[in-house]
Amino acid sequence: MKKIILILFLITLQIVNAKSDTILFLGDSLTEGLGVNKEDAFPSLVENMIHTKLKKDITVINGGVSGSTTSDGLSRLKWYMKKKPYLILVALGANDGLRGLDLKQSQKNLEEIINYAQESNAKVLLAGMLMPPNYGPEYTKRFEKMYQQIKDKYKLRSMPFLLDGIAGKKEFNQRDGIHPNVEGHKYIAKKVFEFIKEDL
């Protein structure tokens, strides 16, 4: 009887400590893949790379919603946490900047998202953004600094700029000059895969 109880205890312990097979990309239209097919958006491409290159059966949730700001990130995260992702890449804030929103509030929103994710035992990675120079040097500098402060405060690994290497390049962007095209998403996917693979 004691042996059976011990076996059941060990099985339960294994289940509790088992690593989830789900990761979440929480973002806006850049993550969602506005203007391209869902399967061509970088989260889907990253999932394919995980399967083919790492041979790991991991599911990627594309939690990108067009127009999303940091203010609605927490409520969406709570919904996605039902899937129990063990790794979350937070890629929010671009729309806050483009709308000239109060960055103190944006930072508070991002910190609430990170706190909730960490309290749910998920590892958080951060994808930063930059503002175009026409927003003025003071605002653009404060915007960039916001991500650095969050990274330092929570000791996060981060990508300083999600669109690094493709921003402003016609061959990687759609006509609006903001959203990546299919080739742009391929470029982002490679960088994101390299960034997250050590945590998979």
C-alpha cells in the first residue's frame, strides 16, 4: 500500500513539475501579422522553426491584436493564461508611442503584465520598440528608456527593437511603411527564434 502511495506521489510530482508545451507572443498588429496571412506572421514561422530545427512539439499562441496598446494587455493575458504558457514574449507599446500616450502609464501597464505573468510562473521576455524621430528627441528617448528600465527592474532578457534590421526598408515592409510584409516577417522570425531558443 505504501509503495502504491509513493508511486502515485511521484507521478503527481512529475505532472506538477512538467514543463508546459505552450509559449505566447503577446503583442499588437506587428505580432498579429496585419496585412499578411496568419501562417506568414512571425509567430507561426517561429513555431515552424521550433518544430523543424529543434524537433520540439511546442505550440505558439499568436496573441497579437491589431490596435492593441499596453492598457488592454493585462486583460488579454489573463485570458491566454488559461492555456498555461511557460514562456511569454511581451511585444506591446508601439501603439502607445504612435498615439503619444502617457509613458508613465504605459510603463505601469507593462509592469502589471509582467508581474501577473511571473506570478503565474511563466518566464517573461521583452521585445522593445523605438519611435520615429518625428516624435521629437525627448519623447523618443523616454520611450526607448521605458523598455530599458523595465528590463533592468525585472532582470529580463530583451530584444531592444523588434523591427531592428527591417524598419524603414521598403523591401521588408508593406506600403504603409510600418507593417512588415512576408519577407519582413521571415526576417523577424529568424531573430526571434534565435532570441528565444535557449529558453525552449
